Amino acid sequence: MSVPAIPDYTEAELRLVDAALKERYGQAVDFQEVETEVRLTPADRELTACPAVYWEDADSCRFVVAKTGVDKFRSMFFWSVKDRFATGKEEYDNLGDCLVTTLKMQEEAAHRRAEEVGQQ
């Protein structure tokens, strides 16, 4: 079964990414359009190439927001391969919700990491 090509991010979606990052960090953040491979459903044997946006913050946390279809987005953030996080929601139908939730969860995770380091 052939999977239709996933559409690239639109200009409006890229402006939304830019605005969300400016809001979170208080300044413009460089992000890149990249491609990632995603298993669209758990039953899929093959990975599907999906457009994504990627950025790294000042704390060396990396973010990936993949577009998995029209108005379908998935996200994750990580400091290392062993230190990866997702929002707990498999897929978002709104890019803004995906970005806000991801950024909020990362901020909370960063605070917990800082507290753990302070306790050692």
C-alpha cells in the first residue's frame, strides 16, 4: 500500500513556529526544516519520510516537530539519546497546540533536571 507524500510545512506554519519560539525564548531562534522518518501507525512496517522542523535551545535541548499529514503533527525533545521526552499525545491536529505543549513540557523537564543536579 502506497502512502501519499506528506506535504511540506506551509509558509503560515513556519511563521507560527517562528512566533512560538520568539514567545518562548524572548528572541528569534534559528530553526531548520529537515526530514525525519516516522512510523505513521504502530502496524506500519515501513518508515515514512516526513518534513520536520528542528531547533536547539541554549541548554542544548533539541526539538523535532514532524508533520505527519495535513494538519497532523508529532513532537519530541531530548538532551541525549537516553534523555528523550514526548508530550504523551500521539498526534496533534493543530500545530500551535503541539508547539505550546512541547515547549511547556520541556520547560518543566528542564526545571526538574536543574533541581536534580542541585540535589547531587
